[in-house]
Amino acid sequence: MSRPVGSKNKPKSENPVNSAPNRTKEVVAKATHIDAKQGGSVGADDATEERAVPVQVASPPFSSLPNRTSIMPDEEIACRSVTFGELVWVSRSSSTQYTWAEFDDVQYVKYSHLREMKAGSKRFISEPLLIVCDERVIEDFRLGDLYKKYELIESLDSIVQKSPSEITGVLEGIKMCKLRSAAVAKIRAMRENGLLSNVDTMTLIQNALKFYIG
């Protein structure tokens, strides 16, 4: 059992430095007392070991995220859905709801809400589930490289009319760029709109991307 700190029977030191209150040791003693209550094993060295106390720092509000453009927070930015079926996003800061009814539907989203989406609903921007149609925001969010890869998805409209080897090459590129989900959404929308009907082509796509077109 550790010696109690500050015992009345402990002789006072003649050295004024040693007799000064040691706040660090008092904090350590309290921590040791808590450990003992919780059933932890306390060794002799623990009484003099300084312990770091974790501090939780609150995340910055969305409005404090760095903004490299001159876009006003309330400016509305065109965003096009690249998700098959309905796409819905709700702002946590204002409860504003944005709904895209179908693939290629365009809705206008406040710039401040896009920044909130980027911070808290990353897959909307990075997967992507929607495409931002504003060069200033594309630059601000550093989406240039991602959208360059997404051109492979946009090319599917014409590629499905090409030879099997050309189609396979594009599909392999899509998988390498990790855009399978976006490709599936695009292909299903093409099928629904009558832009994809060749059975052999659909079989090739299904086998390459491992999904059923329907």
C-alpha cells in the first residue's frame, strides 16, 4: 500500500525547495487513489509517475472550414445526381432537404450546405453520388482528378455500341478507378431509358462488374 501523501508525522524539510507544495504529485496521488478504487494494480513507481490527461477538442463548425474561393455561403450551386433512383440529403445544420428524383436530375444546393455535405456525408462527393457543376467548387473541393476518372462513366453511352474488347477495356478502367458503384448506377439508368438492350453487351457488363442489370 502506498504511503499517504502529506502525513502529519512526516518531518518538514529544511530545504525550502523541497518543502514547497508539489502540485504534480498531488494530482498523481489522486490518480493513484482512483486506480486503487477501481481495482487497478498500483506499484511503487506509480506514485511519482506523471500522467497525461486526455483533452477532447470540439470539431470546428462547418462554416469555419477553409474556403479558397469567393463564393458566398448562400449561393446556389447546380448539382447533378449520378445515383440510380431517388437521392436525398438533409442538412444537419438547417434541416433543409434536397431531393434528386432520378439519375441526371439537377438540384441547386447552397454552397454552405455543399461544404457541410463534404465534411459530414463524404460519399455524396467522393464516391460520387452527385456531380458538382461549378468549376469554382470543383477547384475548391479538389475534385478535378476524380471527375477526370468519371469521364469513363460518361463514355458508357457510346462505348456500349463498340466491340466487346473495347467495352471490356473501359470496364477494367472503371474497376481500377474504383468507380464500380457509379458505373452500376449509370448502366441501370441506361437500361431503364432504353439505351442498353443488346443481350450480349449486358451479359458482358454483368460479368465484368458482378451485378444484375435487370
